[in-house]
Amino acid sequence: MPAPHVSRTDAQLAELDVPGLLRDGLGTHGPGHRELFGDGSVAAAIAADERGVRPRSIRFLAEVVRRGGVAYAAALPEPLPRPDQSELAQEWLAAARDLPEVGDDFARWLDAVAVVLELRQRAPRNPGPPDPDFPAPHPKPGR
């Protein structure tokens, strides 16, 4: 597990084992849970963004999990609109399917992924490095 407050690039986050983070973090309250809802949700959003998933599709899947359970959602032939998107969701669902009593936690995680995905899709792409001559919007006093 990485040290707290360590920045990772999108490429580093994309390499994370999201199904493994789901197995280790769902239904717990320790470091695995924090990593799942932190870096894990960002890694999942990156993977979803690469496949063109819309945040509302992830939110809909979260609602399916809430109402029908993880096993019900995992049995869906296409939990997301396109086959490549569904393959990604099926990886996540398979990791959570056999864990006891994790439906609500998994649905909350899917909601977190949807929020990160929406922020990524709304943010300008490739904004470039910060301009050292342009001050921060709210400089801290004493600096």
C-alpha cells in the first residue's frame, strides 16, 4: 500500500488492480477500504473514461446493485451499454459478487467512481503545467 498523500499519475493509477482492491477493501474499515475509495475509485474512473462510459451509466449500475444485489447485477449480460464497458463492469462485479454483505458498500463505491468520472470528463483535457509567473488564486498568508 502506498504511503499517505503520495501523488500518482494517471498511468500509475491505471495500473492498479481494481478487482483486488475491491476484494481487499469492501466490507472493511481499514487501509484497504481507504485505498479502494481513494486511488481505487480514481483508477476505475480512468478505466471507465478510456472506454467512454458515462457517469450516469455507473450511477444506474449502483442503483441496480442497491435494489437487486451484487449477484443480480453480476448476472446481467450487459451491465453497461457497450460490450467493452460491460467487460469492465463485470470485472468489478465478479470481484464483489462472492463477498458477504457488501452490496451497499459496493454501490457507494460505484457512486464514488461516477463522481470522479464526471469530474474528469468535465475538466479541460491537457491543461498543461502551472505557470510559475501566475500566482495561485488564494495565496496563503505569510508566503
